[in-house]
Amino acid sequence: MSGKNEGVTEGLKGFLADTYVLLAKTQACHWNARGKNFYGLHKLTEEQYQELFQAVDDIAERIRALGGDAPVSLADMLGLASLDEAKEVHATDEAVRLLTADNRSLAERAKELALDADEADDLATADMLTERVQVHEKAAWLLSSHVT
């Protein structure tokens, strides 16, 4: 792995870990949703965790394409993540607020990493991360629309 891409690769490992944590939290919200808008939230979180599952694979494959190794264990993921894992079932409105905040956080992190990748002349990674910004901003908007 070249020194130029090493920082990008390490940043992607953290982003992968955060994406994995968000995937688990989104799926937990999907399983535990309750309330008057149950069906809408249940469907939305299902779409989001399926998208996140694909994103985890894409990010890990990009790390490998850059010559790095993707994290192997859940402990590795949690050690690299800046997001906290869910430790309890939250009321649906609180779960939605947490998922909204996490998606906004990942959108910001993706912006920073995209700039780093662009500076390292890694256009493929920058492009992938720019797409992640859009996905996370839209997810945050859709989720926040469920809370009054």
C-alpha cells in the first residue's frame, strides 16, 4: 500500500466500522419499531439496513482494492468505530432521533474522507464517498420526517 493511500485506507476502515454499527442499529430499530407509524418506519428501516449491508461490502472491497485488509471481527469494528453501538431498545421516536444523528454524522465523515481521497488523487474512493454523503443525508431526512 502506498503512503499516499494509507491515510485514505485507514479512514475507510473507520468509516466501514461506523457503517457496520449503523447497520446494526437500523436493523434493531426495524425489529423493535412500535407506534402509530409502525408500518412506515418498519419499511423505511428495512430499506435502509439493506442499503447499508451493500455499502459495507462495497467499502470493504475498496479497502482491499487499495491494498489494505478489512476489519475481521466485531471487536475490530467496534474498536475502529466512532459511533456507539445500541445497548438497549429505545422508544421509537428516540431510536429515530439516534439514527438520524448517526446518519448525519456519517455524511459529515464521508465528506471529510472524500476530500482526503481527492487530495490523494484517489478519485474512485472520493466518488464512492460522495455517493455515501447523499445516501446518509437522504436517510437522515427520511428518518427525521417520522418524528414530530
